[in-house]
Amino acid sequence: MTGVFAVDVRDGPKPVGAQAGAPAGRVMSPHGLVDLRGLRGAPVLISYPAGAVVVVSGLPGSGKSTLLRRWSVAAPVVDPRASHVACEAVMPAWLPYAVYRPWARLRHFLRLYAQVRSGGPLLVHDCGSRTWMRRWLSRTAGRRGRELHLVLLDVGAAEALAGQRARARWASRRAFARHRQGLARLLERLRRDGPAAVHEAASVVLLDHVSRERLSAVAFAPPPAPRPATGPPLGPAPERAEAERRPPAERERSPLPL
């Protein structure tokens, strides 16, 4: 990896976390490629532009859901697991998930599309191995003047498998291998090409199991204030207003201006 590119980190007494009394820490506004792997230190609040779409990627069990729960006070979260659970709730217990997986994926995609179109900041849970998904999100958000940002959890296969064991929810061996290969390719492109490897994202933040715990909160800039309306002033023109204040007798001698 070639280092850290264009990172704005400001020390100061800024609150980190959504609750009152949270510890003060740093504020980071990432641009380009930001490699935080192995870095320890004080909590960090990561700040994104107004309306940004932030994709959190990594292997199953790498801590994406935990990170997104911590950040969910700042923006809605779209997680494919929610669609999986919703479909599972209406299916017979004996029916394998593989049978209705296409329906669950379609439901997730439609929900994601609706959330991106609705405006406002958004957090997206994604495995990170599907380049087409990031590019589609970037195009869809970009049409509305919003940026796409990526947070990539690089914790290694052993750490991810331990995370699956801790939550008692396992990805299939085939799915895990596919995600592992896709993530390895993405990390290799980032090592070789830097931020150009993910040109659809305004920033890529790389985390591991150490630095993951530092990003205690996320914030989004407020949307720009609406511009004041321009046009002719409301109400009668000054000359007409003055004429209407005159006594009726004077108004007969001095007709109202047209």
C-alpha cells in the first residue's frame, strides 16, 4: 500500500459519539485512499459530505454489522440480512434459503434503490466483491449530486471466521470463498493502483480489527440551506400602496396608478 492520501484529521474538543458525554477525539474527513490498518489511538469521528452514500464492505464475520449498528444513529442502514429475515418469516421452515434467495435479493435491491432515490445520507452493508454494485450505486447517487464512499474491513479470514462463530451465524463455505477471492482482488488493485482502483468512490477507508474500534461514530454534513426566492416583491407596488393610504377624497382627485 502506498500510504495515506488527502486525509483531513483535526484534533480538538469535538464530541465523538451520538450520546451526550461521549469522549472527545479526532474528526476525519476522508478523501482518496486512507489506510488506517494497525493504527491505535483515541476514538475518531468520521465525517462525510451531506447526502453521502457510505458502503461498508468486508468478509462475512468481519464486523460490518457491529460497525453499522454503532453508526446507525446518523443515517438509515440497508442490510441484505433484513431482506433475508423478512423473506424467511413468510416461508415454510422446511424450504431451503437457496430456493427463495432470488426473491430476497430482489427485495434488497428494490429497497436499496428506493433509499438511494429518497435522498439524505445512507449506510449500505455489502460484501464488497461486486464491483457492479458499487458502480451502480455511484451512478445512481451521482445523478442526485451525492458522493459514494467505501469503508473496507480487512481483518483476514481467521478473524472473520471467529466473528461468524461468535455470532453463531455462518456463511456457506462456497460463499465465503467467493467473497474472500473478491476482497483479495480488490485489495491487490488498491495496493497496485491506489485510489484509481475504485474510481467510483470519493474515498476508500481501510480498517482492520484494531482500527475498526477507533471509528466510534459517523457524521454527515447538514444539507445546504435553500436559496432565498428571487422575483418581483409580493404585495402592491410602493406607489399604489401610498395611494391606497390616502383619504377617499384625495384618491378621486389622484387616480390609482395602473
